[in-house]
Amino acid sequence: MTGYEEDIMEWFDGIAANAGQTQRETLRRILETNHGVEYLKRWIGDQGDELQNMDSEAIESLFTSLVPLSSHADVEPYIQRIADGDSSPILTQQPITMLSLSSGTTEGRPKYVPFTRHSSRTTLDIFKLAAAYRSRIYPIRAGGRILEFIYSSKQFKTKGGLSVGTATTHYFASEEFKSKQKSTKSFTCSPPEVVSSGDYKQTTYCHLLLGLIHSEQVEFVTSTFAYSIVHALSALEDLWEELCEDIREGKLSPTRVTEASMRKAVLEELKPNPSLASRMEERCEELKRSNWLATVPKLWPNAKYVYSILTGSMQAYLKKLRHYSGELPLVSADYGSTESWIGVNLDPTSPPEEVTFTVIPTFSYFEFIPLKKTSTTFTTVEQLVAHDFIEAEPLPISRVKVGEQYEVVLTTFTGQYRLGDVVEVAGFYKGTPQLNFICRRKLILAVNIDKSTEKDLQLVVEKGSQVLSRSKAELVDFTSHANVVEHPGHYIIYWEIKGEVEESVLGECCREMDLSFLDHGYVLSRKCNSIGPLELRVVDRGTFKKILDYYIANGAAMSQYKMPRCTTNQVLLRILDACTIKRFLSTAY
């Protein structure tokens, strides 16, 4: 272990042991840094003038008693003024020259979030901290390479001249990203021109090509989200012959890669290598015969693990990622949002399904809204309350309890945000909580008195795909929609499938999914036919790539892409319905 790794772990132990006090000091820094900004003065008025004379406990009490919890919608008008060119201190005294875009796949549209130098620094800090804990278990060679499937989005300017792009786009262009590679002594296979191209198809081709060229040096394979790795390795199945030809000839396909600066940067790293091309062709032929099982260790033999965000909506890709990874460990990356990083994975050996994230108390001021599930004995629509949980007063980091569930609220240096994430406290590391991510709070499927979450849908689809796997076919991707136009309304689940499946099997998949929804409101409504039979719609191959292209064309970045697990977006529904090739109605109930 290097000196810098020991130093950063020692630093974290110190702040974790005194998490409550560290949080109060973090809040003090946020308020002192932003003293006098319009948003804070609205709530605390001139009392902010007294901050320097108050102890940290008094500051915390003042803040939590006077400043109400806010969602992004509450802060959005202020951010819009910043985007339009208002340079007065509205949310922060720190200069805002960039805005980050959220993925837009959770709320239906991207959100603006102010991006400052603090945003880049915290990203560097969490990456270095996580790398230190990983290196204790999976030490990597200094000077090795990282096969990173990372992508920047196309940037644009707001009316007020601020640069807008995803948070990952800003970070990949920052000095902190360069510093991370130097401090960890591991360098991405691809030059900046590949990462920043804005064309994910060309970038993927170059990532794969350079990854194969540096195959013996690659220490691990990573991307922001698991989807990007699965997407890239799926593309490899179609591109390997062209990639090997480019390696043999020391050239770059003029049809696959057309962007001038990217071509120039990649060609500088290429030279004819017939022996490597032959080895790669031999391995790919073997992989093709085995349905690409264990692609990663066979093409990158010195890789120690695969590293990515594997929780939440990314769990849908675990099965495929394990197929590609063979016996290599899957290591869950850390927990964060566009607004701020939240927690670090201190146990790289933990399976993705069991991973916990240890809260870093210096990044933001955290509050946790206690949540209790509402009654599940509703019998009429009128009895269905607007909220899926009963809320209690928010708690600071020091008062959360093991086994309880909470919604996360962040107060950052640029605003306060209710994330809508439901977490459970699994334990404590010294004095800071360790969180299990449970689900997004928002109900994604509801027709009548039913209330089904993303996690409910994930479990249901897993049940159906177990039936599918008996036919040696695989589920490529899925989404859903609550059809409330027809009467009775019903759930529609869209599947894209690889392989041939008999219709009787698909009918059984549909019935199994319908029976697997455990929400009392759904079961009751199905039994009395106030919700109609579940409908399974099988879409043509490539449909979900069309949806990806739609999101990319509308400003999303491949690095932050998350397939919405439920959609009301009419463009997406038109794509899905136009590509539907088979329909099945459940025979359950």
C-alpha cells in the first residue's frame, strides 16, 4: 500500500469516528461560504450575520428549524435564473461557470445542477478513497492501464453563457481527472480525444480497440454504470473481426471512426501488430463458440475485477455482466447523485446485492427522513393516500438507527435537495452510517389502489426471466408502462429477447410475472378485475438501442445513461409499440 493510500484511509477514519461533529462543521462551512445568498436569506434573514459567533450545535439547530426541506423543483427557479445569466449570489457565493445535467431517466427530463470546483474535488476524493480500499484486496501494478468505458456528452451554452453537460463530462475534462490517474498510477487506455468525442458509437469502438492493444496491461475494467460495460462488450461481439483487422494493419476503420481529432489521437498509438491480431482472433473465435462466456478474463488476462455502479436499476444487468466477467469479482462503485457524492464502498468483496455505502460526512450535510410503509389494506381508490410512506421529522446523521429506512436529503454548497432515494441503515463504520440502497421512492406503476416500485418490478422481471432462461434465451432489457387509458387499466412490460423462444414459454413468463407482484393493492385489484391482466410485449432486437439513441440525441451521456424502468414518455412508447412483434396477456387470476 502506498503512502497516499494510508494517508487518505487515516483521514477517513478520523472523520468517520467523529461523524456527528464533522457534519456540524460541514454545515458551518456551507453556511459561512454562502453567507448572504438570496436563498438562505429568505429563510434565516439577518441571523446569518451571527454565524461566526455561534457554536456548531447552535448553527445546526438554527438551520434545521428555519430552512424547510426542499426538492429540486423548489430550487429550480433559482437555478434557471443562474442559467439565464444572473450572476448575483443566489444559491452560492462560489462562482458557477458550469451546470450539470442529471440523466433525466428518473424524473423524465434532465435537471440542471450547479457544478463548481468543489464538485470535482469531492469526486477526486471519493475515487482516491475507494481505490485505496480496493487496492488492499486487489492490488494493481503501478503503471498499469484501466479499460474505462467512459463517455462525455455534447456540451451547450445557456442563455447566460454557462456550459452545460453531464457531471461526468465536466469531471473527465477537469484537472482532477488527470490528477486521479497520476495519484493512482493507473491510466485509462483511451486518450482525452476519445472520451470527449460526444459520439458514443465511435468512442466505444476506440475504447475496445485500445483496450485490446493494451490487453496485457489492463488491471481492471470499469465504467460509471454497468450498462455501459454490457453495451460495449455486446458491441465487441459484432465488431471483433474489424478490430482485429485494425490491429493487424495498424490502421483505424474509416467507416467506424470519422471524427478527425479522435482519429488523429488513436492513430498515434497504433502500429501494425499481426501477432497480437492473431491471438485476439483466436480468443474471439473461442469466445464466440462459448457464447462469449468469461470475455473479460480471456481478453484481458491480468484484469483483477470489474468495477461499476451495480445497484438500483443497474441490477438488471448483473446476470449479463457476470456472464462476461466469468470468475472475476464484480465490485460495486460508490453511491452518489448529480448533486453530490454520498457514500463509499469500503468492502470491495461484498456482492453487489449486499453492498453497503459508508457515508462521507464532509461532502454535504445529510438529513434522513424516517419512512414507515403505509397500510396495504386499501379497498377503494379514495383510500389510497398520496404518499407511499408515512414520514417523521428528519434526523441528523448521528441519530439514524440500524434497520430503519430513510429518504436522503442533501444540503450541498449549491443548494438543498430531497433525492427521493430510499435507504436502509445496515450498520455503522466507527460513527458514520452504512447504507443499503433500497429503491427510488417514486411509485413507478399505479393503475388503481396498487403501488409498485422499481424494486417490485425488478423482482417480478427476474421471476419471469427465470422461466425464459429454460429456453436458453436471455432478456436483453426491459421497461414498463401503466396503461390507464383502457378500462380496466393494466400493466404492460416490454421485453427485448436474444434467442428463439416458443410462444407457450413467453405466455408462461407473462403469467409468472403477473403472479409475482406482491403488493396487496395489485393482488386485490387483479382478483376483482379492477386491474386487467398483465400484458407482455416482446419488441424487436435493437429496440432498446433506439431508445438509447433517442436519449443521447437529447443530451444524455452514455456514461450516465439509465434505462427508465417505467415510462410515460410518448416518444419512447411510440418506439416500443412500433417495434412490438408479439403480445401476451396473463392467464393468472
